[in-house]
Amino acid sequence: MASQSSRERLQGEMTCAVCLDFFTEPVIVDCGHNFCRSCITPSRAKAPAACPQCREPIQERNWKPNRLLANVVQIAKELEREAERCCEKHQEPLKLFCKDDKALICVVCDRSREHRDHVVAPVEEAAEEYKVYMCSYLENLRKEREKILAYKTDSEKESQDLLKRTEAEKQKIVAKFRGLRQFLEEQENFLLAEVNEMKEEIVKNKEEHLARISKELSSLDDIIQELEEKCQQIASELLQDVSSTLQRCEQKQMFEDLVVFPLLKWKVKAFCDIDLILENVVEKLKDTLPYENWLHKEDVTLDPDSAHPLLLISNDRKCVTLGDKRQHLPTTNRRFDDWLCVRGESSLISWMCYWDVEVGNEEGWAVGICRADTVIKKNESLGPETGVWAIGKWSGTYRLVNYPHNPPLSLSGEPRRIRVFLNCMGKQVSFFDADTAALLYTFRLQTLHLVFQPFFWLLKKSYLRICP
């Protein structure tokens, strides 16, 4: 077998002085030196007038293909590949694979102290085994890629829907302001600017979102391409650096779906409610129109003077649970004595406000609003007729609070936080999954001139917590 120095000398003779790589389509010039044809006749450039190696004058018409050299180069390449498949230490063929070190070894290495107690297998057998591993990774990565592509499509659709909804609300706003142009021109321009800013924000978020998805796809494509090429290689080449390849696969984090544009959805929801507001309060717009008043997060606390004696209120008045023993509490005209309910201390009279309630994964609860003067007695039922608008979960089902039927709600998920969204001027209260902005249900309120309060009901050993 040729020594290392002999191989190096042979490789040097087979190397083009211009590109420093093996000759490709070698040609011999006037002075006797050889070069790759592409190296001395680059595209869109004239052929050199002097030899790049000795600077002797040369003419392109005298160049001749050196087929003998081309054949020798091919043989040199094959010899180099064979050398790469030999053990550097023992100069023996690498016919075995050490599973402990994940490295190709020769029969001499196998008998050495270094590998004596290691698990060793023939190259072909090990290659088949690792090909199975790679195919498994490849299948999972392809599925992950399909998942991300589907997620990308859904994200694009949601962003387009948000843009359409925003544009629709813009048109409604323009129509409402047409008859009030003299006084409302300044406010109209402000609203349109807000809508346009929202559209720009949606587009910006979309581009950033899609850029992240594209980056993830590019990363997956690189790994998939690497594995596909690896699986097509011969056994010895497949196992070269196989540890590094598998490590990159294992370290590739799976893509996690994120909730798409939740904050923008809330902002778009605010614009959707503007139309309802304008229909009912045109005469009051002069005093109540400023945009900052439209959407207000209410700081809700529980009213212990209204709580049923079995309910336990936390010190910060943000959490309610069901106790085991009835407490001795003073009687008030606000207390729920017959239903396991408690109201919030806030009196809700602003245009639009909301608060979030953590319900967890338990059942036996309901949240919503009630009239400020509502006190339900034992012989009365809970529902809109007695001044309660709420949804809850019990008996394994999400339901509307409307005795005696309590109609079930068909939800696509299991919300852990409920957002109660009260639109006083629009005469409706809506319930959302606070984490995804998915609408759960909307009640229409029959009257406008009422004061409402947050409402909470426990049916069993569960809990409700008002989110900060």
C-alpha cells in the first residue's frame, strides 16, 4: 500500500495550479504545463496570454486535451477514496464498526486494548442498523415539516381574516361618522389612523411570524436533505461522522405551536364592538368617545359581604373555594344564602371592560355578571330572568347558566382562563378563552340602564381565581 508521502506527491502532480484541486478536463498548453480547461478559460473572459505557472506565452489554439492525465486523475481519486477507507494507524481496511465509540475500525483495532470490551459489528450490519435509526428520524422530521407547513397555512389564513375583519370595521366606522362629520371629524381621523396602524401591525406580525416559520422549515430541510443524502451513501461513507449527524437530529427541537396573534385579536375585537356602540349611543358620543375609554381591564375583587357562608374568600379577595363548614356571618341584603355564589365588588358601568378568571381543569363552577341588585332566593333559579348571565362547567359539560335547562355549549377546547367581556353600550356580554381569544358565547342584554357586577358560582370542591 502506498505510503502517506507517496500519496501526497501523487496528489500534488494531479492538482491544478490554479484551482488547487484535482484536474477537471485537463488541457496541455504550449509550455507543457497542464490546467483545468475551466480554470484558464473562465466564462465571459478572454483566455490568458501567458501560462499562469511559468508566464511563458501561450495561444488558445494550441491547447490540447490531455486525456492520459485525465485518466490518471481518475485513478488518483479512486486511490484517495480507498485510502480514506483504511485505518490510519494500522493501514488495514475499515471493515468493522465500534458501537461504543461510534467509529469505523479495522480488525487490528478490534483486538486492541482500546476496543477489546466494546460492542463491534461488521460495517454492513452496522450501516443497516443505523439506516433504520436515520429512517425513523427522517420520518419524524418529515411529519414535523408537514405539521409546520399546515401551521403556516393556518397562520396566513388567520392573518388574512384579521385584515378582512379590520377592513370591514373600518368601513362601518366611516359609515357611522358620515352623518356626524362636523363634530366627529377629528375622532374619525383618529380611529382610521388606529385601524391603519392595526393593519400595519398585523402585516408586521405576519411577516415576523412567517419569517420564524420559514427559518424553522429551512433548518428542517437542511437536516432532512443531509439524512436523505446520508441514507444513499455506501455503508462506510454513511457511518463516517454518524455520531455528529445523529446528535444534530436529537438536538433539533420540535416546533411548538404558538397561539397566533392573540393580542391583535383582542384589539380587533375592540374595533368590532365599536359598531354596536355607535348604534346605541350616537347622542352620547360627544361626552364618551375618547378611544382610551373603550377597553378597560377591570380590577375585580370579591365581595365577602355577598358570599354564601360555605364559601371561603382569600385574604387578597381574588380567590374563592368551597369550605366544609358553614360560617357564622352577619346577615346582609346582599348575601347569597341559598346559592353558593359571590359577587365582585366592582360596579360595572364603563363602555367596555373585561376581567379574566382562572378556572383550571376542574368542573363545578360558573362565571359571568349579575345585576347589582340581584339576590337569588332558594325558590328562584339562576339565569337571565333573575339577572344572571353566566357560563360554567359541571357534569362534564360546559353550559349556559339558565335553569332549569342549562343548555350545553359546544367548545373546541378546554379553556383554563375565561375572559368575561362586558360591552354595556353594545348591550352584550361575551365569554372568551383568554389564552386563544376564541369566542365561547355571547348574551344579549335586554336593557342598557343597569349596573352590573362580576358573578361567581361554585357547585363543588373547585376554585375560582381572578387573574391579575
